[in-house]
Amino acid sequence: MQKGEFKGLVRKRILVTGGAGFIGSHLCQKLLELGAEVLCCDNYFTGQKDHIRQLQDHPRFELLRHDITFPLYVEVDEIYNLACPASPIHYQFDPVQTTKTCVHGSINMLGLAKRVKAKIFQASTSEVYGDPEVHPQTEDYWGRVNPIGPRSCYDEGKRCAETLFFDYHRQHGVEIKVARIFNTYGPNMHPNDGRVVSNFIIQALQNLPITVYGKGEQTRSFCYVDDLVDGILRLMHTPKDFTGPVNLGNPAEITIMELAEKIIHLTGSKSEIIFKPLPVNDPQKRKPDITLAKKALSWEPKIPLEEGLKKTIAYFENLLRRKNGS
């Protein structure tokens, strides 16, 4: 992504909810590099000040502690709504609050966008497809989601958020952009988020047993965070009549067992692989069809899995060194 592609961002005032989170912190950094004024909003449930510490002295960066389930009254030109815990450990910790963040939070951010006539981005998720019967998943697939299961606070919450975004667009003319984000990894991932990449890396670096659920035959597709941020920005700069939803993710599919073996190799770990039962409603296959993203955004991931994993491993190595005081 070249800076010249987004000249219109210079001095635009942009709100990023969930801005101290994994993806949000990378997005804030990129927006500042592109000349925008960034208002980062986070309640620090899963976001961390360490993620945006290097940004706090930037003259165009402002930090606000706020929970978007309560209304927010600010003047902005664009809104990126990324506020919501995204890993099962975190979103199942307080499932009612997760649903509130998806639903009440979306209503509040859409109400703000309507009032100030701001363009608004929604970070939706591949989880709206549930445990899919269609592979790979295309945007016109309606999904297969259990509405009363332990994951439904997130899955159905995000589905309802999409409903709200499109209804605000149809009923009130709010300019919306909706991305369905697939598995993303990279620096600033939470070390205890229970996601497979962070889990495996932390376990491997400490030579602990690597936990694989089921037989490790389930598949995932992993997109490096820099590629994802590029896709988000490209989506926000599409013509007004393009709303999405659009899949953003890496279509390079890998089994969980292959991922575990790759991380053991890259870390030089002595970890053994142990097996545990599959969690309830855990999707067996996950792979995006990014035909629409290629056509509408001229976007596809560029960073190979091994290269991205090396950068992520280096981040967690440093994190563990700081934690151990070495």
C-alpha cells in the first residue's frame, strides 16, 4: 500500500474503537503514517496500553478510555468499529457483555455516524458463517450458526451487527463498509487469548506441550495483520455504493497439525504435541473466497505464512523476556 493511494486521509479525524487491541493498534499506527488524526477509543477489556504506548506522544493521536455500549459524543470524519473481544476465551468470559458490545455498541457507533455524517467501517468476522457447509466461504453464503451455543454471543452478535449496519444504510443513508475478517495473526496478539497461533508460539517458546484439539485435521487460513490492515483501508476507500460485506483473509489453507509442526520447527522447540477433545461448535474448515476483494479492492495477502510467523515469534520472544525480567 502506497501513501499516495490514501491522500484523502491527511488531517481527517478518525475514530478507531478497540484501538488498543491487536488489529486496532496496527490500524492506528498506519492511519497516523498516512497523515490522519486518530482518536483511539478502548475500554481495555482485551486491549492494552502497551500496544499504543509508542503512539501516545504523537501530535495527531488522542487516547480515550470508553466502553461503546454507552453513547459517545465526538466529532469525526470516519469511524472504524473494531471494539469487541474476538477470541473464545475472552468473549465467553462475559457473553452478555459480548452481545451488548456487538449490538448496543453498533447502535451507538451507527448513531454517531448518522449524526456527524461519517463513513463507518464494521469489523465483522468469518464466524458469521459458523461451521460452514460451503467451502471455501463466499459472501453470499448465509452461514450455519448455532444460535444458543457457547459461541453464539459472538457469532450471532456479529451477525446482528451486520443487520444493524445494513438497516442504518437503507433506512438512514449511513455510508457503511463491512468486512468479514478471517483468522489474523501478528505482533500485539494477546498472549492468553486462546487463539491457535499465540497458543502454539507461547507453548513452543517455553518447551511446553502443544495442545491440539481433536486430531488436528481441522483447517484454518491465516492472514498477517499488515495485509489485513491494507485490506481494511482499501475497503474504506471504495466508492460510496460499495458496502460489502467482503471477505478479508488469506485463502492459503493449513491444518492445525501442520501449523503446530511448523511452529515447532521455526522456534527450534522441544515441545511435544498433546491432543484434547474438540470444543463445542468449533468450525472444522475455514477458508475465505477472496474473489470479491481481489476485484473490488485490488487486494490479496502478500506476506507468506512462514515470514509472518517469524515476525510473530520474535514479538512473543521479546514479550516473554520482558515478563521474565531478562
